[in-house]
Amino acid sequence: MKTYFDCIPCAVRQVLDAVRMITDDEAVQEKVLRESLGMWQKMDLRQSPPEMAQKIHRFLREVTGVADPYYEVKQRYNRLALDMVPELRKTMERSAWPFETAVRLAIAGNIIDFGVNSTIKESHVGETVRQSLTDPLDTQAVQQLQEAVAQADDILYLGDNAGEIVFDRLLIEQMPREKVTFVVRGGPILNDVLVEDAEMVGLTGMVEVIDNGFDAPGTILGRCSDEFRRRFDEADLVIAKGQGNFESLSEPGREVFFLLRPKCAVLARHLGCDIGRLVVVQTGGELSPSRVK
């Protein structure tokens, strides 16, 4: 997915939010903002938004000397999501279709995205989870995903954000765990999930966890490690969470099941649905909006 003009103001806001999290020094804030605006002038808009974001956030970390600006945010939302698990397990036990309920919860967790919304509140997460249990969802696509899981011997599950990973775990528990490999980012970027997040929520004790070898808020195959690309090519089934993974992997190529909530008008238009909709969509060729019901 290319970068649209409307993505640029969002990216600038994202950088400003990030540098304000790191320092109150307005001189540093101005330097980062001016430099990042200059970088945008030279960037190729045919690249995906995650590729553009990776370059700017790497510069931000170099200038400020802070390796992981979102470390505290990730810790806080991992703990928040873990505290919700007992009640969510009860919800799944009462469900007539636990797999579908787990898909709903996994998508609901996608709301924890500080790249798109830096003002998200903890109370909003709980509200979103409750709404997700009754929001519209393409159950035919969920059934197709469940059948694909049953038929696959090698499942690659691409994670997105910290906190959200707890909801991913609930879905993975509905799968044959010995066949699942969970993928995290190769380095700090926004509040995206890292190996330490997988360890914190207990996922490393359930399934194999690997990183993709690159610090972008998405999966840019040409920049990922050789080992990850091999695993990506050889997997029977790839499940990808979140907006960044969709933006970087939705071009024609191998089939991927995407689970996400579009959080901006650009992606909602691209998918042919409303902002905030629960989306399960499989791509492997050109995306048709009619596939998102």
C-alpha cells in the first residue's frame, strides 16, 4: 500500500507525540520536527507508511539517545491486558463459538496503537473489547480462517502492538500451538511488540517466538531477515495483525489473513468499510472492497 498525502500530517503528529514523550526540551523537539519534515520532502510516496515511519523514528532515537521511547507505555498496556484475561476467559467459556469470540477479542486488542492514536485511554480499551463482542463481523471470513488453521501444519502469526499481544494469545490458544510461530518486530518502534513483550505475557512458553529482523511498524519483506523471509515463504498459513502489517503486506503476493481495525479514513477507504470496523480479510491478489462485509 502506497503512502497517501493524508498520511503525512498523521506521521508528523506521530513524531511530535513521540519526541514530547521523551523530552520537554523545546529545542530538541524543534530539531526533530524540522529534520523529519525535511526527510518527508525526499521520501518516495510509493513506499508504504511503515517504511517511511521506520526511517523517521530511527532518526528520532538517534537524536534523543532514547532506545525505546514507548517502553513504559508497552509495559503498562501489557499489564492492563493481562488483568483483563480472567474475565475474557469466562466470556469465551460461555461462547457458542469460542474461535469467533477469540477473533473478535484479538481484533479489539488492535485498538492499542500509539502510532495512530497517542491519546488512547485505558478505559477505552475495556469499552472497545465489550463492543467487539457484538459489533458486525464477516463470520464467513472467520469460518474460512478457522478452516485454514485446521488444515495448516505451519502457521506464522505476525503480531502488532504490545498489550494487543495478550488478546492474540487468547486466539492462539484456540489453535494447535505446536504449529504456531509468533513474530515480533526486530527492534523498538512505536509501541510495537518485541520479544520481551512476548515473554512478559507468557507467549514464549506457549509457542515459538521469532523476530522479523527489522525495526519498522509493519512487515517490509525486502528489509526483513533472510530467516524470517524463509519462514514467511514456507508457512502454510500467515495471519497478520494490525494496520501496519496490512499497509506493508497487502500488495499482490502470497495469501495472508489480516485481522485489524482500520483507524483512519485512508485505510477505511482502501478496505471499503467504516473506521473502527472489525475486519477479517484474506488477500492474495488485488483487494476488492466487496471482500470486507
